[in-house]
Amino acid sequence: MKLSNINRRDFLRRSTSATLAAWAMGAPIASMLNGCKIGAPRASADTVILLWMAGGMAHTETFDPKRFTAYEKGMEGNRVLSTFRSLPTALDGISFSEGLQSIGKIMDKGTLIRSYVAADLGHILHSRHQYHWHTCYEPPQTVAAPHIGSWIAKELGPKNPVIPAFIDIGQRFSVGEAEELKAFHTAGFLGNEFGPFFIPDPSQGLESVRPPVGMDNKRFEGRNKLYNELISKSPVADVASDYQRESLRRSMEQAYRLLNSPEAKAFDLSQEPKEVYDIYNTGRFGLGCLMARRLTEQGARFISVTTEYEPFMGFDTHENGHTRMEGMKKMIDAPVAQLIKELDERGLLDRTLVILASEFSRDMMVEGRPDLKVLEQVKQPDILNDMKFYGMHRHFTDGCSILMFGGGIQRGYAYGKTADERPCKTIEKPIRIDQVHQTIYHALGVPPETSYEIEERPFYTTPDGKGEAVMELLGKS
């Protein structure tokens, strides 16, 4: 079956098979490129915060606005490049879309990338592109590819032995495409101890790190003991290798330590002053940003905060794009800006790499990219006679925006460029996912040839170990 023809069911089936196969694998064996270990780059960051704009954030409606065209009934859709006015930012000559003024004011602290190009994966599925972004591997794989947070947790370990090295805030698996999303929220062959510690709702974060209501410590300790016995005696023991069983046990022990530690207070947002809490309180994403700051202070290694992918919700703007984008901007603008300001004020930004990204962008008229037609999934008329068609509704992969702050990233810098007229595609300095990942690894001091022997072949942090850091993005922070 050609990769371009794969559908959601095939993706899910193959991903599930790879995940089950990972359970049977033994300990991953560190391998070296050509038999020799290249020196690790000097680290400029210790912690990563990924702010994930799930669903496809339109670049022309956010951080790379084009010519504004107001809505008029009967207008030609091809005239519309941006449905919001542009406003200046702290970067000379750089404007952001209206509604993102707070983030615009702190762009002197970071870098704007305007030239991310998402992969050509055939028929566009959000879960497949998200899998690709988070693992750097095109799905499906015969091996359960680790999430970038799991690679970092494995290579660098926890900064604080009590705080999980990889924490995921805001992602639930009770929404659409839940199983597909699970496929990349995993440590894969690296072992469960390096997988994400989930906080689905940051407003209830403390409940995630303490025994259930009504269960005293003695009873909870008894359950923990029983769980460890089940790992050895249940059907899991027949499927999982010794390494994977021990990794699962270690992950549970780590969670148990957290339950009984003073550091658990980092998950209690009620300890924040009301005036600070209120700035972040735009919903689960905003409170997730607040928790990310608190966890950074306590020594978390990799933190992901997501707007959450739910089909036809959030940034997945298949209709009513303009009004939906207004709401999303209100959700992200103040919390993201406040997070960067507070990290900077507390002396944490220099060693914390913050990344804001999405799986791809959107356009009103073009699906995929101009020179590679894919199946159109939105009925978007050429003439707009209804406000619900005013906005960016189709998936666009040829030009996307990423923001980076701290951790050695250049301050007050813009990288790459997209065309000013449709198609608003990348025309200068294209950057792809293996380059994004390797730039992150470089900032953390992870060697570019890092890999493990799996299925008698090396499995690298980037495909075939060919990803190269974009050194132009790295500068004095």
C-alpha cells in the first residue's frame, strides 16, 4: 500500500501493531554513528516547553498576516488572504494579526519562523501530521517511534527526581481520533518510564497527583503493591519483555514518589496570586501555561501544553474561520505572553526553550500545497455569500509559522519568508521537521547521531540521523 493512500483505519491499525510490538522489545541498545561518538554540542537549554496549537493554525491569520480584506457578501474568496488587520510588534518591520498584541509585545525576546514546510503525507489527516511533528517520523512505522519529549527524557533524565521528566498538559483521549492521538503520545521502544505524565485538566492538576478521594494512604499503598504484582503475573507479563515490564514498574514508582512529595504543590494552581491566575485563566490552555511555569520552577524537563485537537473544534476551522479564530486568539494571547515574561523575570528563560507550533497551516482556497493536489475536505465556494465561509478553512502545508523563545534562541529575530500573494507559500529559507527537532536537540546538548539498535537497525532521533540544526536560529540569549 502506498503511503499516500493510507486512510485513518490503516494508520490506526499499523500504529497499534507497532505499539504492541514495542512491548515485546528488549532494552534499546545505544548505537554510535560509524562506530564513533561525536562530541555533544554545548547545551544552551535545560528545559523545553512546547505550546501546541492543535488543529492547524493559519499563519496568515496569526504570525504572518497578509493583506486584510473585510467581509462583503458576494465577494470573491480568492481575494481574501487575511481576515484580520495587521498590527506592529516589538520587532521592527514585523506585524502580527489583530488579537495577538500581547505576544507581539514580547517578540523582542524570541524568534519568529515564517517558513516551516509540513511534509507531503498524501490525504491530510491531523493525527498523521501531528504524529510526524512530534516524532519526526512519517506514520505508520513498524517501530513505535518515541515522542520528542520521550527522547529528551531518556537522554537527559529528570532535572528533579521527583518531578516526571515529560509532562503533557491538556490532552484528553475521550475526544475524536483518540486512538490515533495515543499513537504518538508514547515513549515507544524507549520504555514507559520515559512516556508522558498526563494532566488532562490543569484546573484539577492536584487531583492527578494524589490518591482518589476517600482512599487513605494505607489503602493506596496496598493498591500500589497489588499493581506491581499484576505487572509480573498478568497477561502483560506474557507479552512484554523484562525491560518493558521494569520500565512500566519504574514509571509507577516515580508517580508514587510524586504523590508523597512536597513538589506536588507545583500542580496546585490555587496557590497563585489571584491577579496572576486571572491573566492565565482563559481556559484549560491558559491554565496549562501557568502550570508549565510552575513545573519549570520545580525542575520538569519537557512540558507540552496543548489547545487540544478535537475534530472541527479549536484551530480545526472547517467553517466560521474568522469568528473561531477570534476565540482562539483570546485563549492563547495573554497566557503565552505572560509565560514568557514570567520566565524571563525569574531568570528561567535563558535555559528554557519555549516553542509554539502547529501541525500545518490553513488557506481559504488551497488544500495541501499548490503544486501537489490532495483531496479537498471542505466545501469552500468561490463566491462568499455567507459569513461562515469567511476564514481559512482548508489545510495548507507549504508555509507555517513557529515561535521560539529562550534556551539559546536568537532574540528579536525573524527567519524565512512566505509570499505576499496566494499561494502564501514559503519562498525563503524553508525549514522542515527534522531541522526543527535537531535544532532543539542541539540546544539541549544531545548529539546529532544519538540512536538505538531496534530490530537490528539503528533508530535515530531524526530519520537516518540526517537532521541538521539550523544554527542561524541559535544565538546569544
